[in-house]
Amino acid sequence: ARRLLVPRGGGSVVLPGEVGLVLRGGRTTTDRVDDVPTQPPVERAAAMVDKVAAGAAVEAGRRVELLLDHWGTHPPA
């Protein structure tokens, strides 16, 4: 009567999302997912950091190029 459970086919019921949020104290998950894990800092050589950053920049450029090529033949809706 208060729509805390919504009937579903086959004799089952579903808990509405709003009710689930209230039961979880306003969170969308039962476990906290917004806590940043603590990791000890690791020393890296500046040359290694530069190499990894350059590789990531090249990879980003490659992916953008692939996306633009794809959009050239299959334009987005």
C-alpha cells in the first residue's frame, strides 16, 4: 500500500531505488567507495617519469586520431 515493494512478474517484488537509499543511510552502496586508499609514496627517477608521461601523451593522441577517423566514416548521432 505504501509502495515500499513494487510487484514484478512471476510473483517477485522489487525494492525501489529510493527505499534502498534510505535503508543504506543515503549512500548508493553498502560499502563506502569514496575513501581514497592510502599508499606510501614511491620514489621514481625523473627520467622514468618523463618517459612514462611522453608515452601517455602519444597514446592519448593516437586514441583521439582513431576516434576522429571513426567519426569521419560513422558520424555521431
